[in-house]
Amino acid sequence: MPELVLELNGQTWTLDPSRAYTLGRDPQGDVVIEDARVSWRHATVRWGGRAWVIEDHGSTNGTYVQGRRLQQLELAPGMSVHLGNATDGPKLTFSGGGTPAPGGYAQGVPQQQGQPQAAQAVAAHDAPTQQPQVGGPAGQNWGGQPQQPHPGWQQQAPQAAAPQMQQPYAPPQQYAQQPQHQQPPHQMPQQPQMQQQMAPQGVPTPHGAPAAHGGRGPQGTGGPAGGPAGGGDRSPTTFHQLALGRVMRIGRALENDLVVSDLQVSRHHAEFHASPDGRCEIRDLGSHNGTYVNGQPIPKSGTVSIGPQDIVGIGHSTFRLVGDRLEEFVDTGEVSFSARHLTVKVDGGKVILNNVTFGVPEKSLIGVIGPSGSGKSTLLRALTGYRPADSGEVLYDNRNLYKQFAELRQRIGLVPQDDILHKELKVRTALRYAAKLRFPGDVAEAERNARVEEVLAELKLDIHADKRVTSLSGGQRKRVSVALELLTKPSLIFLDEPTSGLDPGMDRDVMQLLRGLADDGRTVLVVTHSVAELQLCDKLLVMAPGGGVAYFGPPEEALNFFGYDSWADVFSAFENYRDYDWMGRWQGSQHYQMYAADIDAQLPQQDPYAAQHQAMQPTKLQKPQSWGSQLWTLMRRYISVIASDRSFLVLSFVTPLILGFVSTLMPSDYGLTAPPMKTNGDAGPILLILAIGACFSGAANSVRELIKERVIYERERATGLSRSAYLMSKVIVLAVVAAIQGVLMCVVGFIPRDLPEEGLLMNNPAIEMALVMIALGGTSMMFGLIISSLVKTSEKTMILLVLFAVVQVVFTGILFKLYDSPGVEQFAWLMPSRWAIAGLGTTVELGRLMPQDKKDPTNTDPLWDHSLDQWAMDVGILLLMGVLCYFVVIRLLRRHEPEIMRE
Ligand SMILES: Nc1ncnc2c1ncn2[C@@H]1O[C@H](COP(=O)(O)OP(=O)(O)OP(=O)(O)O)[C@@H](O)[C@H]1O
């Protein structure tokens, strides 16, 4: 068996076939490579039986031979392998082939430093006696023969190593080789220009020299290899020894065996059990944000066996079992991100996102531009999991976002185009409520507040902390939205048109902010219409009409790629040549070869845990807070919002007073009663005014409440907000408002009126009637919420509110006789005003006061019968309607949630 000599940075190692050698940044590995682009355990070199083999461990930045990313390769003498970057990553050169030296070598120990490999190399079949001991005296070498690649070995190299990428750029005629595409505008490919300007750093130019590149951050395609799901192969932050038969508890509290300072983790989060027989289990301790195995939540307080292949996720940390110790990886944001073959179809099969592939290394800022309707928002929804693509995958740190959404969603921040804050609140207050909702229930207020202050300082918002959001400029407001998302330290941040509506100065300010976020160790993707600050991005993705990629690469090369001087021209070309195959043009380009072909060529990731996924139940997304705690926080926040909206407060309490007063303007001799044997036709209209007033004010309070918060709701829902807690918070607060309004209206409306001497349920008829008015206000409020969850824009709510109020007037049963009118009578049963007037009518004996059948005064409305049973039925049905409305709203709210959240 031949030994292999590995050379790196002037050091050499002689590798013995009897064992495997690990390469990476791990100081305990065999070949330690101190380069940030190299993963902790990057690759292994071993004797494969017939040849030496290098195997990538799913490293973040890849292993390359002749520019091509590889998982596994048989090595040939003279072959060079780059780690971490195809061109300028640390270069390993392999040579050798001798048999083991007598007495063995100090394997894996670097040989003397500074000796050029060529001087040390041994021909493939050199006699072992010619080789010095590894680590021998300085100055000794292996015979001083320059290494000659062995022709036989060269032939063993698999096809995968074919030097495709090493070829110089294709000639300018490249685009002309696409006859199937419609011809683009005349000035389009200006290839000679491209040849000078498009080459990114480190990629061979026709002259073999690396071309200059103005972009930032790590270069290369950046896409992760299709390595094992879960965790990639980033540097373990720490190791923890697992004692057999012992328990290792993980959590935020100091008394844990493993203390994790991450607010996403509960105080006592989970326990690792290592049984004496070597098996290991993870048990969730009722954590708020959940414990995940291979991206799937384990049941609350449940236990799952884990093996070396499993990745346990707790907050920002992942753990992997390696022998008798745990490797902990802390996600500090420096992870790669890629999308592969994302395709979205809508009803009817129309493709609105077409096979989008791109990838970026850590710390990248990616700009996404494209004409209106080119699928930018669709892409954003696909990348965030809000609306997963119909095919394709999104890989975050080599983990499939769609399959592991439950865990990975916590690492994603999304800043939608509309602000996700209640504008009425002060900046600090808004962030504190958001922190309360997003952090686990056991995070103390002081801890949460400290994090809020940290984020305020990071985004230089501390001087604005006590201002109301509404008083901030557009750029500052966007900063607050970003701050909110940063609370939970996401590694990936997506922004949808953050600069829309901002002046150029603020546009730059926001883009620089995003640049800073990426530089601090996050991946930031921004969809934008503004092209002024694109040079701040590392990579630019240009979407073409039809939802395909027209370009992906450095922003400074993009205009040359299209052959235009300005983006306005490029977008005009998109518009004027809609049928042109922009995507085909991109895929035929050298930029595609450099920046996307690698990722495109990779097969979809196999999910080795698919069987486990199906077995794991439940897969419901964890909520950081209990239902009750969320409800309480939401109610407090809602009350704060209402309290800071003075005009709403004034209107809410003045309106019922006015309506009550208006009802008193109607002259009536007997008020809401009448002497025996007398009728009182005024009683009906008085009740009608009061009831419609309650209907109107109840619905008016709620009709805008859901639509105006839709974006906030969608975002919070994705972070674990309970749908029912959200709706219940609205219902409770608005019901209290409706109750106060009902009481005010009754006080003003009833005081000047004569009322019956006693009620059916209680002695005081005014209180009995006020209860009906409150029930009517509450039910109308629920109808308002239905309207609010149905409409697409706030403006439409007003029309529907008026419609609702008018219909209620008609179907009270006061204006005309409803009973004994088949069809109309049944339709009226659907109206809350019908049951409310009936409830009020039973108390005041409306059937007697206002007979509707002139021929037969005893033929009265059966719903107005003066009996306690009838009163209970009228009020009961009114309340039941409110309850039914609640379920209707719950159902409608689902439509406004991220698709992946719709349980
Ligand atoms: N649910 C849907 N059903 C049918 N067509 C849809 C649907 N959603 C989006 N589309 C269409 O898909 C295309 C892409 O829409 P998308 O909103 O992603 O574009 P965009 O680039 O974000 O546009 P803009 O810049 O105007 O926001 C548009 O033509 C849009 O009309």
C-alpha cells in the first residue's frame, strides 16, 4: 500500500494507508489548517483500497479540484486540491506512493518546515529506504528528486475532476451560440467589455491571472455542498464530555451542567442522558422554544434516542454526538445560504418563479431587483418559507429549510415592506412588547429589556427610543423594524423593499445599515426597487419577467453583463423583449458558470431522516410563550395602542353618548311603556335608534382592527404567535369597549324615559335592557371582525360597515312585520339587531305596545313574547351568533398567515 505525501504551505505530511487523516481547523485533527474558509472538520484523506481518497465532510465552503466542487475523489500524484475556495483556498498537493518505511513514521506530524515539496517529493515507486524519517533533522529531505506525476495515476482520476472550470473564458461569440433564443436588443451582449470586467476574484482569466474584484466578503459560489442535513460542518464552539450513566442538563440557568447564554433557550431546557450501555437520549424539559432532533421538534417533555448522525437543536446551538462527547456548534450567523431550483406555480399551472438557483457564503448582502411582476416577492416568500416553493429547496447551513422549518424559522428575520410595529407606541415600548412575545416565557423582564437596549444601541436608535414610531422618519422607522427582527439574533435577514418611499439619502442610510448587518456576521437579502446603492451588495440577483434569473453575480459587473449603461435601459429591455429567453441567456453565460452552475448541478438533498420525521409527533410549531401569557401580553399591548390613540378614545366614548341623546329627541308620551289598554307606537323607533347605535358603534370599533395589523399578524404568527390568543385579545378588549358604550348609551337614552316597573330577569328593567344592548354591541363587534378579516384594504371596510348597519335597520322587525313572512322572516334570523330588538321587546312588552297586525292585535311577533324564556332565547341566540362569528374569524385569519403555518 503506497503512502501519500501531502504538502500544504511548505509543510509536508506522510500519510500511512492504515488510517484516515482528518483535515480542518480542529486543533486535534491530523492536518490543522488555520484558514477561516476551511471547516472545523473539513475533509478526510484515507486509503480507499485501490487509491487514496479525499472526502469532503459536507464542509461549508467546499473542497475543489480544478475549480470543481467535489464530495469524494480518488487522488492522483501531483493533484492539487483547494479547500474553502476553488481558486485561492488553502492548496493541498499530493504526491508520493512509496511503501511504509521500516519502523514506521511519525504519522501526521509535519515534516521540516519550509522545504519546497518539489525537493522532497518521491517518485511513486521510490524505495522506502530512500525516505528519511518524518520530522527528522532539519535540512534532510527525501532524495531531492522533483516529483513527476505518475501517468498511470492520472488516468485513475475520475471524470468529476475534469478541468471544466479551469478553461479560460469562452469567446465572445458565446451568446451567439444560442440560436433557439429570440435575439435580444442589438446592443446586448457586449462581450469584449465583459471579458475585461466580469472576472471575479481568484477566477482564472484567459491569461491565468486572478482578476480584480471589487465585491466584498468571501468569494466563490458559496453554495454549500449537498452534505448531510443538519449543521453542515462548522467549527464546533466547544466539546462537552458525556459521563456514562449521567445526565447533562442544558439551559440558561447557571445551575445547569451546560449553560447556554441564549435568550431563545429556556432556563432548564433539555437533558442529555448517556446510559451505561452507550446509548444516548435527549429529553425536553418542557422548554418554550422546543428541542429539535434533525430539525423536528420532539414532544414537549418527551425523550428521543440520538445517535452520531443526529443533530440536536436548542436555540442557536446544535449538538452532535461524537463518541462519548458532545460537539456544540453555536450559530453566530456565519453560515452559508443557497436556493436550488425554486419553482412556484399558481392555480392553472402558471409558473411565477422559474427554477431559481443561487448561493452565497456567510456574511453576504444580496440585492434582488427586477421589473414589477418578475417574482421578487414570490421569491422572498419561497426563501422564508412563508410560501414554500412547489419544487426546489432552500438550504440554510446545509439544512433544508422546508423540512426543518420548525427549528430554522427561529434563525430567520423578515422585515416586510410595511412596518411591523404599532405606530402609536413608543419605540422602546413597541420593542419590549415584541421581545415579550418572542422570547421564552421564563426570560426575566430585566433580561428582555437589556436585549432591547442592546439592539437600540446597535442600530443607533437609543436617542429615538422614547419617541412614538409614527413621529420617526421613514428611514428611522425601517431601522426600528430591523431592530425588532434583530432581537432574537437571526442569522438570515430578509427585507422587502425597505427603501421604498425613502429619499436617496435615507436609501443609502438603510443600505449601509444592511451592509453593516452582513459584515457583522449575517446573511442579508434585500428585495429593492432602488438601484442607487447596489454596489454595497456582495451579489446581485436580477429577476426577469416570468420569474427566472436573468443575472446573479457581482453588482458591478451586472450592467456590462446586460450590455447597457443604466438599469432603466435594462428594465426597458425586459419590458420590450418580454418573450426573449433571459433565463436561457443567463444559463449560457460565463457568470452562470462562475456563480451558479455548481449549485445548479448538485442533486437535491436526500433527507436521511425522512423516516424519523414521519415518526415524530407532533410537528406543531412551538410557541415561545404559553397561550395565557401571549393573551395577556397582546391585551396589554392592544390597550396601550388604544390608550395612545386619543382620537379613537374620544370617538369611542362620545359616539354612544350622542346616539343615546339622539334617541331622547324623539317625542314620546309614554317612553318605553304604556298604560294598560293603551299602545305606544313610539317605543319601537326609540329602541330601534338605540339598537342600531349599538350595532354601529360595536362594528365600527372592530372593522379596521385586523386589516390594519395584517402584516404584523403575519410576521408574529411566523414567530410563534397563537392565532386564538391574538383574536381573543381583540375580542376581550373590544368587548369591554362595547360594554362601556352600551352602558353609556343606555344611561343617556333611558334616564328621561318611562320604563316598565320591573323586568323579566331582574327588578330593574334598565339593567336588563342594558345587558341586551351590551350583547348586541359585542356581537356586532364580531361581525366587524369578520369584515376586517375579509377585506383586502382598509378602505373597503367603511362601505361594508355602512352596508351592515343599513341591513340591521331593515331587519329589526320594527319597520315592518317580519313574522308570518316566509323567507324574509328566516333571513332576519341572521341579523343580530333582530334578536336584540326581540330581547328588548320582551322586557318592554313591545308586542302589546306596538301591535303590527292591525286586524288581529293579539297576533304579535313571537320573538317579543313577554316571558323570561323568550328573553333568554333572544339573548342566547344573540350571544351564540357572536361565538359563531369568532370561529368564522379564526378560519378567515388563516388566509393571512404564512402558508407553512396553516395548521
Ligand atoms: N397567487 C397568485 N396567483 C396568480 N398569480 C400570481 C399570484 N401571486 C403572484 N402572481 C403573479 O406572479 C407574478 C409575480 O408576482 P410578484 O408579486 O412576486 O412580483 P414582484 O416582482 O414582487 O412585483 P412587484 O415588484 O410589483 O412587487 C405577477 O405577475 C403576479 O401577478
